[in-house]
Amino acid sequence: MKILIIEDEPSLNKSMVDYLTAEKYRGEAVGDYWTASEKIEFYQYDCIVLDLTLPGGSGFGVLQLLKNNNKTPGVIIISARNELDDKIKGLQLGADDYLTKPFHLPELNVRIAAILRRKNAQGFNTLFFEDIQLALEAKTVFVAGKEVCLTKKEYDLLVYFVINKNKVLSKNSIVEHLWGDDMDIADNYDFIYTHIKNIRKKLMQAGAGDYIRSVYAMGYKFSKA
């Protein structure tokens, strides 16, 4: 996944690129409006992290440029200005999320993953992984043509795994995916293990392979090997 960071503060710019690169994204960074405009015109990005205050222009101008060029990457606005009017204007111009400075880099990572998950799921009625088929509109799961009955949370988690196949997902990102703004209500991660155990059991009983891997001290990965 290709990420463009548009931020004029060099230290923050570098720290975001370094962190996201370590998370297996392809990160590029620019620090002013005109360079950002050139990048957007000539290249495609999966997600853009966008500061509102830039030398030579504003983040709102970047959003308008994306709109004028019919480009629809995921966009997260980052700004020290925690003003409601700025948030509304940014969302109206096509931004997907708004993160107020200062913020923790793991939180940025979770927000990016959530946006990419939504973007990747759009336009696809069916997802496949090995012998597993997920019908997104009907919210049903099949293994080798046989329907598997999952709860809503189990289904949501399986879709999340398949969309992010072969990528390690932290427990925190799983909580954010399943609970959203209510993620703080969970005081431990025991329920994640319960959901995963149930998904694994139901899929294997239907004849699927065991694709959920536990990655020590990191989280889980959905992969063939």
C-alpha cells in the first residue's frame, strides 16, 4: 500500500514515514503544497496523510485538487487546529478522517488501516481466500460451497482478516475494527481469543484449512503458511 505524507514539520514527517515503512507501507513524504500537488497529479496513492497548514497553500486546496482530478485515495487530515468548522469542511471536501495533533503513531496506523479496509471492500461483492468465499452483500460465508454460520462479530473479523491477509494485525487494531468508538469498554483482549477460536473451529469443521496464525507479542495473521 502506497502512502503519501504531506506535512511541513520535518521531524514529524520523518517519524511518520519511518513508522509506516516499518509497518510495511510504502511511504513518501513532501513538505509543501506545490510538491504535494505535483505528486498527486502524476502518481496514485492508496492513502494520504494531510496537514492543513502548508507552505504555499493549504490542505483544503489539496483536497480540492484531488476532487478536481477525480482521484479518491483515503485521506486523513492531521492538524493542531481542533476546530469543528475545519473538520466539517475537510470531510465535505472528501477527507475520510481527522486526527488532532499531537497523536500517537499507532493510532495513525489504526486509522489508516480502517480507511484502507473500507476502500478495499468497496466495489467487490465477493472475497476469496483459498477454499473460503465471503459474499459481502449477503454477509454469508462458504467453504467449498458449504455455508458456514458465523455471528456478526465473527463475520466482521473474518472479513478483516481476509482483506488484510498475510499481514500481522495487532490486538488493538482488531478491537478498533470490532468495537469502533466503543473500544475502551473492553478491559482485556480475552474476547478476541474467543472469537478467533470460534471462527477457526467453524471453518475447519466445514473443511477449510487453519489459516489464523498467532504472532507472539504482536497479534494475529491470516495466511496459508
